[in-house]
Amino acid sequence: MTTTTTAVLVPLLPFLGAVAGLLLGRRAPGFVRPLAVLPTVAAAVLAVVVAWRQGGGTGEKAIDAAVELTPTGSVPIDLALHLDGFAVLVAVLVGVVASCVQLYSTAYLRDDPRYPSYAALVSLFTAAMMLVVYSGDLMVLLVGWEIMGICSYFLVGHYWETEAARTASLKAFLVTKLGDVPFLIGILALAADAGTFRINGILTAAVSGDLAHPTLIALLLLAGVAGKSAQFPLHTWLPDAMAGPTPVSALIHAATMVAAGVYFIARLLPVFAASAAALVVLAVMAAVTMTGSALAALAQDDIKRVLAYSTVGQLGYMTGALAVGDRDAAVFHLITHGAFKALLFLGAGVIIHAAGTNSLAAMARTGGLAKRIPDACWTMTVALLALAAIPPFSGFFSKEAVLGAAEHAADGGTPGIPGAAGWTVLAAGLLTALLTAAYATRLWLLAFRGKGPEAPAHGREPAAMNAVLWVLFIPALGLGLAAWKLPDWFDGHSLTPTLTTSVLGTGAALVGGLLTYGAWRRTAALAARTPMGAVAADPGASPAVSEEEAIATHEAVYGDIASAKDPADPGRLLLGPLHRHAAAGFHLDAVYDALFVRPVRGAARLAHFLDREVVETYVRGASTAPGLLGAAVRKAQTGNVQTYLSALLAGSVVLAVAAVLVATGA
């Protein structure tokens, strides 16, 4: 079997698994789990085979294959594959994480009646991301891009009985579609300038300077990337998407959807590099995203929202690396982040099940969690160290590659990259390194070092869930060592840490961790004085049921954490007056509600009024006039023959008189 045939099977197998799962879910429930796990695992294995055969590298080392999909009369659309080092390694990440999520879900949602449709949608989600990764044509890539948006709507709204899930799924769909409209326009404009939808042809046109509107095209495409990859100002949907099942959160945050935007820019980086203005905009967007989200993460009470804002910030690192022209560092951080963030989310699912709550405030008042779930405790500790970029864990190497690239650009060492972009990314990256270590330390202390009565015991977590944690533990621990080998797979840029940024970044992380630990030591004693009873989840229920109950009752029990003062929270002490605003996401939802939602609703009410009071008045008038005329005519229809003859005679006389008058010229 050729490499291209093998690559075609990678997205095809999960797609066929999704179709079979939907068709057989109710008729043959015993086949649901095998149809969910086996095609995805097979796709992951084939992705590894494709990567092995391709061997890494870009340019002439890439493998291309295409067949014309349909003649359009102008720019053709091709069913094209483009396999280079970036594509094959990202596909391996997607396959591994998706396989882990499917295996984890077999235990996590074991009693969920909607598991068949859930598993099929996860498989379809995986197939769509694989299509995005391997596609060599922008229109085919767009198909996978949009399928992921539809799948996210259904998966985030899986617990549709809860108001939070219904609202979050609709918000995720609308916000991402808001970015997809200019994204589509940008793709069409790019194809018009380059004369092709093929990515190779577009890159050739960009490098040779044949794009007539590079800045406009880049900014239109950035709007779509901001929506899909949750970058400022279209990032607000991602924290709310935590209302979906935890495995879905792991899939979206680690290997699909949000990674798609970063990967798209990496594939088309020469298009963005053709406009210095677009790079500066990208750098500013990355800087605002990473710092703002890190501050928000430090103030969240929901453990999954902490990780959600963390994802937004780490994506900011990736877009920052792209803004300084280094896609090697961006994709390196995408891969390492995918591993440790999937581990963090899946571990959070174990914690929520064990504690019966998703509230860190409640966990801080619950003792014995670390001993109850040792697998989650140890693996998440390593994942949090990787997130905080502490050496020698994987996140340290990839984050330092980003900071090193920013330092290189700031010194003017990267041709075509504005120095302002480099300094912006470097300064924001160092500040975010401090904040990242702070919220990672806070999460670990509140979740695993709580003091108080133990939550109800329900036995050991299912083996499938714990096994997945240890599988992801391996890349979270050691994937950073690939920094010396990955340049051969990518563009050849060095990914090894530099002394200056390593010292500054690690120093900032240590300061953030130590400050948070000191604040926790000061506030931990206050937890007993301010009891906040834990959410009562059914100890004997499956993890998914526990999570659904926790989501449904979280706000009802604890209220709005932005206004509920918890003196035992070290984040509140560290942020001071800023905490209230950070906990509310700096009120961006309120701003959007005032600027967009209320005006649109007002316009809708006005249109409804005009339709009811004006348009319908004319419609009713048009029907009333013939009715009145018919009523008048109906009165003349008496049924009396003498009346009819009298009227006929009178009419004849009138016509005769009129004829005489006309004839005499009177």
C-alpha cells in the first residue's frame, strides 16, 4: 500500500466508524464501543506509518497527490494531499489524543444513554481534523474546518438538559461562525489573487510577490483563526464550552478545533509574512490573548475553566511564534501542549468524579483527594509542571523555543519580521510564564492539598481512565527531548533553548509558583472559617453523571464566584481588586452584549413590530377591500326577477340616452 493510499485511510476510517456508529447505535449497542475505539486507533497507527514513510522535511521532501474534484469554470477544486513534516506529526498527535479520548469515554460515559451518538460525533470530529491536517487544497480544508464547528456544537451541548450546555453550544457555534464569514471571503480572495486553491500554488504566489492584496487577505484569514483558535477578541466561547463532557474538552483543547487555526497559519505563513502589518496585528493579538487569559485563569473557581483559559493562553504562545516567523516553534509547542493539556483535562475528569464537584473552593475544603486518586495526582503533577515550563518537562523546551524565536526577531535577526512584533511577543511571553506557573500552582494546591472532611468514596477509578492518563504521561514528561530532532522534520530552525530566555522564563515561572505558594500558606488556614459545602454528587454514579450534576448545581450552590468572596483563595490575594474583573473574563461578554446582542435584539423587535403593524396592515387591507366590494354586490343579488328586469331596462335607457348624446355631439 502506497503512502498516499495510507494517508487517505487516516481520515476515512474514523469517518466510516462514525457512520457505522450512528446507523448501528440503537440496533446493535454491543458494537458501539468497538466502532468508536478501533477505527480511531487504526487511524492513529496509520498516521504513524505515514509519518515514518514520509520521514520529515518540507519543500521537495513533501509528498503531494491530487485529483480534480470538480471543474468550476474558473479556479478548480482538487482533492489534494500534502504530506510534509508538519502535517504527518500533527496527524500523529490528533490520532493519539483522539484514541485516548475514545478509550477514556468508554468508561467515563459508560451509563450515558446518548453514548452512541457521542462516540460517532467524536469519530467524525477526528476525521474532520485529519482532513484539515492532510489537505492540500483550501476548499477541501474548509470542509473539515466547518465539520468540526458542527461537531463542537453537538458535543458541547451533550448535556442539553442543563441550561449551561445549551447556551454554551449555541455560543460556540455563533462566535466561531462570526469568524468563519471573513475567513471564507479571505480564502476566495486568496484564490483569486493566486489563481488556485492548492496550497502549494498559493505559497509560490506569496513568495514571488504575486498577491495583490496581502494585508487584506491576511486580516480576513486572521478573523477565522481568532474564532476557531479562541484568540482575542473571539475567545469567549471556549471557557463556556466546558459545559460539555470532559473528554470532549480534552479533544477540542488538545488536538482538534483550536489547534486547527494555529496549524492553518503555519501552513500559510508566507501569506501572512507578505504583510508586516498583519504580523504586528497577529503579535498584538497573541500578546493580549496570552496575558489576559492567564490573569483570568488565576481567578477561576471551576477547575475546567482554569484549564480552558490556560488553553487560550498557550494558543497565544503559538500564534506569537507565528507572528515572529517561526512555525517550527509554534508547531512544536502545539504538539507538546496537545499531550499535556489532554492529560490535564482527562485528569480533571477523574478529580471531578472523586470530589463530586468542579469547584476548586470546595476541593480546598475536601481532604484526601491525592490519596484517593493517586494516578491522577501523579500524572497531573507532571502535566502541570510541563504547563508551567519547568525543566526538564516537555513544556519547557517548546515554550523556550517560542521565547527564543521572539528574542531573535526582537534583535532584528529574522528578515522581514518587524522588531516590534518580536518585543511584543517576548514581553508578553515572559509575563505569561509567571502567571502560568501561578495558576498551575494554585490549581495543584487547591485540588490536592485541601483540608477538611473527605468526599464520599466510590472505589477505584475505572482502569481505562487511569491507563489513558499514564499513556499521555509519557509525552508530557519526555517529548521536549525531541527539540534536537524536530528541526530535521520541520524547516530546520533550531528549537534548543537559549541561555537568556531560559533563565528569564524559568525564573519568571519559579517566581510565580513561589508567590502562589506563599499566598496559599497565608490563606489556607482561612478555609475552615469559611465553609462552602461541596456539591452533592451521586457517589455511585458514573463519572459523566457526577460531572453533569456538578455543572448543573455549581452556580446554584456557590453563586457567582466573581462576587462570592472566598478568603481562602490565593488567587484573590494575588490579584487584589483585579480579581473580580478577571473572574468575569474582564466583562467581555457584557461588552459584546451591549455592542452586538442588545442592538440585534432591538432591531429584531423593531422588524417584528413593523411586520405586524405595517406590513400586515397592508395585507389585511388588500383582503378587506375585495370583501367590502363583494358585500356591496351581494346586496344587489335579491333573487327577484322583476328587480333584475327593472335594472336591465334602466341600464338600457341610460345607454340609449348616452348613445344619442354622443351621436348629436352634445
